[in-house]
Amino acid sequence: MPNAASTQSAAPASREDIWLYVQQNLGVRLPHKAFTPGHSTPLDFVADALASPGADLAVWANRSGMKTLSASIVAAMEFAFSPGPLRARVLSGSEDQARHLYAYWAQWCRTMLADRVVQGPGRLLTQLGNGDLEILAASQKRVRGAKVQRLYRDEVDEIDPDVLAASVGIV
């Protein structure tokens, strides 16, 4: 992948530009080479998600396979390059998973999104100049809230099927 510095005012679009942007602005070197034919990489997921905002994407990977980290990068980049307003919610399969995601999100709010943060990052809600993001453990109560433009679901295998079904209506 490239290692030269670049200055960007527009969202990076190519895999190479996304990889470089994430490395320079978040300090993360996303794996970009699949070693098994037919498999994809965390960079592929991030690039696909950014190229298709609002599309349904599923990511299957081993434990510690960078799923939550990659999803947090997608959310941060959507907020970094969206003029707004953007309302987003993350439904995590568990409180532990919500805490992991929040740790990444809080880091991005202190670095890449620092100029957009109005209030937060809060454990549940972060208000940015161009919208807000909630990170919640999935429950019936949480999926009955206000409509949002982006819904990220993390560890769907741990979300109650009725809650997962109800979450479809919040977007």
C-alpha cells in the first residue's frame, strides 16, 4: 500500500486512498491482502461500506478479526466527510461489545473528529456538528427510538431475533 503523504478535502474513494487515510488519520494499518482465495480483508469491508452508504453489508470473521474496529472506522469516516445532518445508531449484541466500540469511537472523537465534536463522546450519545451517534446494547427499548439514517449492528448473532427484526424499522 502507499506510504506517501497526501492531503484530502474530499472523501477518499479508492482502496489505496482509504488505506492511506486510515493509516495517517487513525493510526491503523488495515490488513489489505487476502491470503485465502475468495476471502476479503478489513480494508475491503471499509471500502465497500464507504462506496455504498446505507447498503446492508454483512461481515463474518474470526474473533478479533477487526470487525468492530473496521465498523468504527466506517462510522468515523462517514461523519468526517458528511456535511450533515447525519443521525446514526449502533446496536451491539452486548454491553461488552458496546464498550469495545465506544473505546474506538472515543479515540476517533479525540483525533480525526475533534473539530466536529460538540458534546461527548458520551457513552450513549455523541453530538457532532453534523449529527449524532448513539452506541447502544440491543434491546426492545433501544430499537423503539427515533428514526436514524445509519444503523450499524455489531455481533448480530448475540442480538435477540425479535430485537433484530424490530431494528429494521428504525432506519
